Amino acid sequence: MRHLLDKLLNRLFDLRIVRTFKITTTPRWVILLIDMLIVTASFFVVEFAQMYSSREVMAPSTLLQNWLLVLTAYFIVTYLTKSYTCVIRLSVIEDLYRTFVVVASSTAILLGINLLTGLLTNHVLYSYWNILVISTLAFSVMMVERLLIKYFYMRLSNMGSGRRRVLVLGTTLDSLILANALKNEIDGKYNPVGLLSIKPSESTSTVNGFKVYRFDPDNTSNIFIEHSIYALIFDSANQKLMQGGFADYFLRNNITLLSINKVQEFEGSGGEKEEAPPTNISTYVKEVQIEDLLGREPIKLNNALVNNTIRGGCVLITGACGSIGSEIVRQTASYKASRIVLVDQAETPMHDLQLEMSKEYPDADIVLFMGDVQNKVRMELAFKQYHPKFVFHAAAYKHVPMMEINPTEAILTNVQGTKNIADLALKYGVYKFVMISTDKAVNPTNVMGCSKRLAEIYCQSLFFDATRRGLSTQFITTRFGNVLGSNGSVIPLFRKQIAAGGPVTVTHKDIIRYFMTIPEACSLVLEAGCMGSGGEIYIFDMGRPVRIYDLAERMISLAGLKPHVDIQIKEVGLRPGEKLFEELLNDKEKTTATINKKIMIAKVRTYDYRDVCQHTEQIIHFAAEGDEHAMVLAMKRFVPEYKNNHSRFEAIDRELDDAKTSTAQSTPATEKYY
């Protein structure tokens, strides 16, 4: 019987006809009209039945008056409660509740009017009994109407071809809502054929019509093959489970993973515009990216603190067109900085960023200032002209192997450039100067890392010296690890190598790294700049480090390929200056907590500013002269924890060890902590 009914409905709801006339959703005014027609029909059915049974004919004027009274009451309540807007929502219970509220409220209004007129005139406008019968009949027909419309949409949504069969992870309420939403979506992309339970003790075989499959490492992959299931979909509630390694099973078995941030019901965008189209849940479903599986909680930014600090102030950003700098530009624009001065020497990226900002933030006052941070004269023009309140110093050379080849440029940009901007910030009374550093500055094993440590030391010592002289500029440093998706980072490199057919190259099988997203990195920079009072080096809890070899295997699997079969992974050896394990602190450093549990302050050794200036200027002088040996030797003497790995400069370490003289090994520091 059901088969025959389905066949009849398939003919009745011919998908080609529906698509031809673009009937993909019922306009809300149509539902409102149908509801009013139901009320009208219920009214006249009750009235004619009463007239037939009593053999009395009501005067047309009285009949019209009573009809208008009933219709007006129902229309006003229906319009105010917006009950007609949820006819195609997933929840039958909510439809039932809203419809009941409309009918009950309308009935109460009509009974109240009747009671009031009876007290005032000793004559009721309408029969109490008829009011109750009309409400019962109207409620029943309205619910049948809604169920029919839901069934119509369900049949229509399942008649499309090309929908991919999927399983939804979990048997929770959210999982069930997601499965229903996918199933009932018109012209949807996915057909949920069941739920995948991770609870071995669960005995339920079906939930709301969906078959429940139990996860079994020995059998689950066969379920996907036998039932031609394309993918497993999971929502944000199961994100931690996937990050904890559960995803690896599916990746190894070449099962596609899809994720969705939140469950959306079919409704208008916000419910304010009655003609708003329904939300298609398929647009929220995306293929899982490697960034989704790194297993670290995101940093939550103190928006109120940042907004109150940045809003209305002039911000200068060096390296504004880089991965970090450009995101700081976007975020400061969103916090309504009065003016944002973009400092960079890259012409084309500057042009591209200008186009983006003019489109996304048309009201932002953006200033394009071309220049190199090494050029102090040019940089001073920016400070003199715009007098920034905040400086975010992101300009730096960051690629370790490249800086091992060109070490003097690392010093001239990362040390001299930082010194130039920091000195100008102090000279022109900048309120806050925030320098962006790196975890490679901790126990540096390469020129780039040591150059950033030198920059940290200079900014911190400058702050303490300026404070002693009564100056108020606050110098703050943020130190974090690798940034996902930044220019030259490992993930874009792996994607290119996979697209090219491999091999994917890793420097060492055991190398590990910490990762964060670009928005998180910039959120850290902004909050650190706002909460800091000067002299701090901020670090944050980056979660578990990621083994790069595992990262490569996961990315190959996410591309639908098999590691070591379709794409080879090749070890190429550590690059010059590269570490196996990155650190955020050295062994002698400790941390103190902040108001954000993910952000901490590193207690580091402080240096005398005059000593720092002497050694910094000497190192910069050697760099300007192109004397790499003397430059690196001076760096190692000043930062004794700097020991090269896999680099031509390891010979200088041996030279220092052999010398064993107090002068060569002295550290110009007074060891104290703040």
C-alpha cells in the first residue's frame, strides 16, 4: 500500500515540473492565506451545521459580522506570533506548539469579547459553543495542512538524483537534527542513510527512522563499501573526537570526511523578512581540511578590551602586506581604528590589500606608505606625518634556510629594522609598541631565530631604560609558533606537492611543530598589546605539537589518496639551522598567568640597555660590512644560548669552545627577573 502511495506521490509531485516553475519553497504569505481559509471554512462549516440542526437561518449581515470577528482575531494573533513562518521547519512539536498558541489565543480573545459584550449589553455577539468548536476544527485542519506540506517537501527533497549517500556521526539530538535537515533539503547534495554510533554498548537499531551502525575498527570500512556510502559527516560537537585521532581511521580507509559548524534549520535569514529564502544546509557542509584536525582549542579574544583600546586610535603596521600584518590590518579595521597606516616595501601585495580593504571596509581610513624598515629616514616620515598611537611591528625575514644563506639581511631587517621602529616609537610618544617574535628565538639554532631574540632583547631593554627616564611608551613582545596557511609554511607546500603527484618532502621523520591559525595569531597580538603595560614577552598555550610526518600522511589521505602508495613521503634531511623540536621557553624561563588562560607572560633574563646598544650596534656594523663570520661570532658572544644546527656556522661554535677565554664567553647581562 505504501509503495503504491509513494508511486502516486512521485507522479503527483513531478520534480521536473517543480523545477520548471521554481517551486522550491512555499511563500509565507501563502501559508498565512491557507490558515485564514481554514479558519473561514471552519467557521462556515460550524455555522451551517448549527443552522441545519436548529432549522433556523441566520441573517446574512449577522453571519458576515461574526465571520469578520473570528477572522480578524485569528489573523491578528497569527501575524503577531509568526506561526505561518515555521511550516517547513524540522520540528513537528514546534509547529504543534505555535499552532496551539494561535488557536488558544484567538479563542480566548473571542471568548473575552463575548463575555464583555454580554456584561455590557446582556447579549453575546456569538455562541460560546461555536467558538470552541471552530477552534477545535481549525486546529485539527491546520495540523493536517502542516503535516501534508512537510510530507510534500520530504518527498520532493528525496526525488532528486545525484544525492550522495552519507552517514552522520553520533546518535545525539544534534546528529539527528543534522540528518533530518540533510534528508529534507530540496535539491540537497547528501542523502543520510544512517547514523554511526561510537558507543559500543548502545542497543538501539534505529533512531527516528535512521538505521544506527556501530563503529567497529574491523568492520566499519566495509559498511561504507557495501552500502556505497560516500562520506561521514560530523558537526562541531564531535570536533574534539576527530582531532583526537579518530579521524585517522577513516583517512586510512579512504573515507571522505565532511564537517559542518552548526546545524541550521530551514528558515528565513533571521525571520524578519517574510520573503527571505530558506537556508540550504548543504552550503554549510565542507570537506575537512587539515586545519580542522590539529587538536587545539582556539584562543578566545577579549573583544571588549581590544575594542576599548584600539577604537579611535591611529595604528601603524609594519610588514602590513604579510600573512600576519594583513590580518592585523583587517582586525584593527573591524575595531574602528581612526586611521591605519600600512608600511611595507612590497608593491603588488600593497595594491592587492588596498583593493580588499576598500571593498570589505570602505569606511576605514587606510594610508599606503611604501618603505623599508631598514631606512630610518623614510620610516621617520611616517611617524612625523601620522603620529600613530599604536605600532604593530610585523616586518621581518622569517624563513630559516633563506636567512642561513643571507645572514646579514636577517640582521639588517630583523634587528636594525626593529631598532629603527622602536626608537621612532619612543621619540614620537607612541602609546604601545607591539613586536611580533617567534618560538625560534628560544635557544636559537639559526641566524633568523637569533636575530629575533636580539630584537626582543633590544625592545625590552629600551622599555626599562625609557621607564627610568620617565617616558611612557610601552614595548611589548608576542612570541608564537608556526602559522597555518602563511606564505611559505608547510601546509601550502604539502598541498602543492600532493597536487603535483608527490613526493611530499619532510626534513625528518620525528620533527614536530606547534601550529596556530592566522586570525588567532593576530588576536594574540592585539590582546597582548592591549593588556600589556610594557616589558612583557607574551606566549600562549598552543596545545599539543604536531608531528610533521603525521601531518603529511593526513593531508595525503584527505586528498583521497593513499600515503606511500599513491603519494610517497620522502625524508630530505634537516635544513640549515632547523630544530627537531621548537620551544616557546628556554629551560631557565618561567611564566606567569594572565586574565586569558591561554596567554602567559614569560619571565626572561633582562639586559642593561647600554650594553645592549653596544653589542647591537657592533653586530649591525658587521652585517652592513658583509662580514658574516664576525657578525655571527658577535651574536654568539652576546646570546650564548645560540648554537647552530646543521649549519656552516657550527664551526664558530667550535671556535668559541676551543678559545675558552672569559672574554669570548662573557655575557653582558645582570641576571634578574621581573
